Amino acid sequence: MTDRIIPIVHATRTSLPPGRDLAAAPEGELVDQRKRRVRDLRISVTDRCNFRCVYCMPKEVFGDDYAYLSRKQLLSFEEIERVARIFVDLGVEKIRLTGGEPLLRKHIENLIERLAKLPVEITLTTNGSLLAKKARALKDAGLHRVTVSLDGIDDAVFKRMNDVDYAVGDVLDGIAAAAAVGLAPVKVNCVVKRGSNDDQILPLARHFRHSGHILRFIEYMDVGSSNGWRMDEVLPSADVVDRISEEFPLDPIDPNYPGEVAERWRYADGGGEIGVISSVTQAFCATCTRIRLSTEGQLYTCLFAQSGHDLRALLRKGGGDEALRREIAAIWRGRDDRYSEIRTAATSLPAAKKIEMSYIGG
Ligand code: SAM
Ligand code: SF4
Ligand code: SF4
């Protein structure tokens, strides 16, 4: 394990601005140990990716000989749909497909078609490389919105970040195609790694102002054990806001819904809005309503959980939906995670125990 000295005092959102508090859960509703409801289900549909983003799947670790999951280890679309249906029954309102790169999963639109029958919002996070080709089929299958990752607008920086020589232009085409078919507003996520791509903050802001797309900056997190994370490479969101507002004054705006992770800011001149996600400097565990289903059916109650719950075994054992429902509800009830709130040098998990973002689903 690398020595990770964390020099900042974490501001935790214990006293949240008005509107940020989660409404008290109604009597009888499923809540975890910290009275949080289950609202967002993230489903990883593949652990593979065609990018090698330096902060997520560095080439040195994810090389040609990396052992990805085999086909039969993956949950089938039927199995995913079954789990999703039970989660919706338990209170989930939003399902996000992720990975790895979700658009690499064969016939992903067939899964979307199944999930779109549920009365919830279906979204997908993608690196955008296949989006121009697939946007229409995704929309037709019933997808509501997409989030596209883009860590720079300058080709050289972007290529350095994705580490597979992938050009910005193709991702921009994907974003345009998504907006054109109505997968809008498109959210564009940039993970900021100080010293690597923080010089892209202003160019990205300039590019996406007045575009109708919502640019969001995410603090670089200590997920997984392969990215060699260091606290001094985290650029606090407050600095992002300061840098942008020096050129384009920003005003804070209310969250869209209680517990929204992104803090929203609006350009004072009407150029649209941006968001910042302060996963490291302002932990939002207090309002965390997310749960993650890995590609092979392990259920994780936290991005930093050290182990999952094997739903695939339960699914394949042949029990009915009611047994599965009871099991999932018990897992959520027992949840007590708040890793980001208590992250300090002393509590950092040993690197070997951390689960990779590309596996658990970002
Ligand atoms: N491949 C898709 C993509 O990149 O959008 C979906 C999966 S990716 C793991 C989901 C999100 O996690 C991306 O926006 C990515 O930038 C973010 N991410 C990955 N590693 C991260 C890290 N160490 N810190 C913060 N965000 C990270
Ligand atoms: Fe792939 Fe997304 Fe990870 Fe980049 S962030 S390596 S695109 S899974
Ligand atoms: Fe949720 Fe875990 Fe992240 Fe906290 S650290 S916000 S509990 S996923």
C-alpha cells in the first residue's frame, strides 16, 4: 500500500444547504442503517473498455494479459432485468448502465428495451467513442439520457488521458448525435487530475457554454488500487469554480432533487449551467442512495466496499422473486457505508482490497 497522507480536513455535508437534505423516509419504507433510501441502481454491463484512462484502467495494469470476466460469468439480460425489477419494487427511481464501456456490451439496446418497461429513468454513462453510431438505436430502445465522459478538449491532452490515441472530435460527434436524437440534456463529465488535465477546465467551459449540454467536473477519487491515487493530484471543486468564475461569473443554483450529488452553478450571463462533484473534499455519504450491481452479479453498497453480495448465485439457485427481494432488502437494511466521510490516511483501505471502478461500475 502506498502511503497516502491526506492533508485536508474533510468538509462533510452534515448541515446541507436547504433542499439538499433527503426527505425523511415515510414510515415502513426501506432504509439503511443511516436512514438512507435506495434510489439509484448502477448496473455494470461489462468490465472491458476500449480506453485506458490513466485514472481508471492504466495500461500497465490493464494490459493484453489482463483477465477479464468470461461470457458465462456475466449476468444475462434476463437476470439483470429481474434484479432491476425487484429494485424498482424496493424504491429505485433511476437506473444507470455503466461499466467498463457499456456500449461494448453486445446488443445493449436489447437490455435497454427490457429496462425501459420499468417506470423509472434509464440513463447510461459512456466514453462516447461508439455513441455517434449507436445514439439512434439507444433512443429507440427507450434510453432517456446519456452522460459522456470527456477529460479534455485539446486533442493532445485528451489522448494522453485516454491513452489509446482517441481523438476528441469523435466524442464530440457522439455528444451531438445524442442531443440530436433527444437524449438530452447531455451531461459531459470531466475527471480533473491536477497536473494532468486541469489546464482543460477553462477550455472545456468555453466550449460547452451555450451548447445546452451540462459540463460537470469530478474530483479524482481513490477508487481501485491501480491508479496510484495521491491526494495532491486532487483539485478541489472549489478551485474549479474559482477558476471558471474568474472568466465567467457563476451563481449557485438549487439542486434538481434532494441529495443530488452535483453542486450546480449557472453562468451569470445566461450561458447555461455547470456542475461540480466533490467526492473527495465534500463527502456526500449522508445522502447516498446508490447501489451497484457488478457485471457478474455482485452487489456493492458502496464504491469503496471491500466485498460484494453474490446475487448471481441466488439468481441461479432457482429461488423465487420473493426470496431475492427479501435478500436484497436485508442487504440494504444492513448498509452502513460512509467511506468518503471517514477517508483519512489512517482509514484508507489497503490497496489490495479495493475494487476497480471499471469492474464495479462508475
Ligand atoms: N466507460 C464509461 C465512461 O468512461 O463514461 C463508463 C464507466 S466509467 C468507470 C464511469 C465514470 O467514472 C467516468 O465518468 C469516469 O471518468 C469516472 N471515473 C473513473 N475512475 C475515476 C476516478 N478514479 N475518480 C473519479 N472518477 C472516475
Ligand atoms: Fe474506460 Fe470509462 Fe474507465 Fe475510461 S473511465 S478507462 S472510458 S471505463
Ligand atoms: Fe456512497 Fe460510499 Fe461514495 Fe459514500 S463513499 S457517497 S457511501 S458510494
